[in-house]
Amino acid sequence: MTETRAYHHGDLRRALLAAAVVAIEEVGPAALSLRDLARRAGVSHAAPAHHFGDKAGLLTALAAEGFDRLAQTLTATGDDLLEAGVAYVDFAVTHRAYFEVMFRPELYRADDAEVIAARGRASAALRSGVVALSTGGAPADPDRDSLAAWSIAHGFATLWLAGALPARVGDNPREAARAVLSRPPPTNTPPPSPPPAR
Amino acid sequence: MTETRAYHHGDLRRALLAAAVVAIEEVGPAALSLRDLARRAGVSHAAPAHHFGDKAGLLTALAAEGFDRLAQTLTATGDDLLEAGVAYVDFAVTHRAYFEVMFRPELYRADDAEVIAARGRASAALRSGVVALSTGGAPADPDRDSLAAWSIAHGFATLWLAGALPARVGDNPREAARAVLSRPPPTNTPPPSPPPAR
DNA sequence: TCGGTAACTTGTCAGTGGCAAGATTGCGCG
DNA sequence: CGCGCAATCTTGCCACTGACAAGTTACCGA
């Protein structure tokens, strides 16, 4: 969409985004420095501003691209809910920089049109797994179910990235995610409907 | 533990932490400025450094306090797993500044002794709900179950804070969390045991 | 070939984190 | 009682950053 062709220096826009991914993986999205990106790309300190306006502009582009890639990944996975969850976690780990920016809306312009569009595609892809499953019979509330599915995958991914999980989960995110996602936590108190005197 | 008594200016250490909570709720933990905290507390720009060494030191103190408060909250909630999950989400929303720092280990010294201790208390409190439930019969793997329970509560809380949830979930975090947590997502591919032919 | 414009540079300014050195204050102890 | 002394806080400084303004370069089309 906003494809800027290369004039002088090759595709600087692309180069800056690539450098940003590397830098974010090294120091996190908050400590990202535009001047550092410029140095990595071999241009002057003000070059990034030309392509992205400001730091938020660059992160907006990154977030949009991230949601787009996530949507593609989920779509390619198909309608298997468990596989979609595993793919979600895998995306977070293998595209850490994108993922961390995507869910920090205070760092970019979350109301950007491209971001909203790409986000919608990702949401739809995630939801389709739940809907497909609900035709199987059991689920009654797809809204709530897809929220629950999203929450558990997102929570596991976030905790993994934060290094908050205990060492015993191992170092293979796909495997660990599959184990956790395939066995949702049990409920103790039933929903506020009639007590279990059925 | 590290209680610094007030000498000249009242309890500056406490005042700075309180100011940090307010500032983080306004601009996020990354955009936090030590100089802004100093201004809010009416001291010179270098005063914070004396109490916390550097920015990471201040956030380390905040994280430790946050894990401690979370542990207290969860302990007070008792052994009901659903209530613990709701309390977790409620903590994240009502103590947003603490929560956001706690799970951004790149911002502070996660290997700090007090942080590790407080974190351990919180983990234990969370886990006790699952263990208590497992005596009820069903669950076979408390490790995996507590990870799943933690993931779904953490994911929902994180998505809520990021403003990523659709508008239809409403504006009452406790209520919304209860709905989602009481109905974990269904599994499609059953665990490699017999299929759901019950 | 020449004007226009996109792409980039140079220069600058306010704000920030962190360090060093100094000033102030109140407590411990003789 | 008062003196040393350490904890507390201030002043001053430097390197770095994001943002802006103004200038320069290189390409493209007429």
C-alpha cells in the first residue's frame, strides 16, 4: 500500500523496518532509538523521520505489518483451533519484535487505518477456528469461546516472552503450548445458572 | 525490608514510588521520566538516583511491591480457582502500573532477591487454587493445569489492558473475566486418549 | 535540458539518564 | 553539650535522544 520505491539509497524504508526488528529483539520496543536505526542503515540521523514522521509512525508501520503477518499465519493454519493456538504462540516467539509492538498501543497510532484493517483480518482468522468447532455441536457462545481461546494462547505467549514461566516447561514453545492449550483449566464453580443439582 | 526512614524531606522514597505509579498510569512504564518524578515530588532531578540508583532500580522496587501485593490479593481470595482468576484480572486493571512493570523484565532487574521472593509467593498462591481443585478428583497434571489457568487469566488481563478486546465485552473487568474464565475454550483434537464418546 | 520533487543531510534545541562533586541536615557519641 | 559524620539532597555537567527547520542531492518527466 504505502510502498515507497527506492530512490537514492535502495529501499531505505524496508531497511529501517528490518533494522527495527533486530534492534527491538535486542533491547525491546521501548528502548528503540531512531538514531541507532539510522546508524545501522548507514544514513543520517534524520532520515527515518522522512519515511515515518516520528517514532510512533515507524512503530505503526511495524504493528500493521505484524498484524498482517499474523493473519496470514493463522489463515494458513486452517480451522483447527488447537493448531491455531499453537501457531499464535509460535508467531509470538518467532516474530517477537512484531508481537511486542502490536500489543503496546501506547507506542504507536492504534487508530491507523492499515493497523485496524490488518487487525481485523487477524481477529477474523482467529475466530474462524472457534466457529468451525461450534458447528461440531457443543459450544453455545462463540463470542465467549473465542475470547477464552484467544486469552489462553495470548497469555501463554506473553508469559513465555516475559520469561515468567517456570523452567520445567522446557525450551520448545510449540510443544509446551500444545500441552497447555490442549488441556484447558478445569472449572470449579459452575456458571451462575442452576446449581449442579441436575 | 529496605525501609528508608524519612530524613529531610519526608519519606521521599515512598513519594517517588507513588508518583511513579501515577506517571506510569498516564504514559506507560517506558515513557517514565525520573526527572518528572522528581518534579512531582518537589525535589531536584538527581534525588531519585540516590534512593534507587537508576531507573531500573526504581522499577525493580515497583515490581517487587507489585508481586507482593498480587500475592496478598490472591492469598486473601482463598482456594476458589475461578475467584482467583477474577482477582488476578481485577488486580491487573486496578493496579495497572504495577502489573505492567511486573511483566516487562527488560525494564528492571528481574534477578533482584526481593523480586524473586515476592514472585515466588504470588506463584504459590496462584498454584494453590489448582491443587485444591485437583483433590476434587478430575485433574491429573497440576503443573499443566496451573499453567493453563495462569495463561487464560493473564491473557485476558493483558488483552484488556492493551485495549485489544472488542467493545462487546463491556467495561466491567470482573464480570467479563468471570464469563470468560468460567468457560474455558473447547478442545477439538482430544488428547491422545479415547475420543469424547462418553 | 531544465524545473520540480522526492530523498536525504546538516544543524539545532529541549529533554533525559547518569555521574561527580558539593552543600545541608540531623543523629550518634564522646 | 557539641562535634564528627553519614545520610540526604542539590548543582553542574556530559552524552544521547526525538523532533524540527533549512539546506543539498539525485532522479524523473516534460
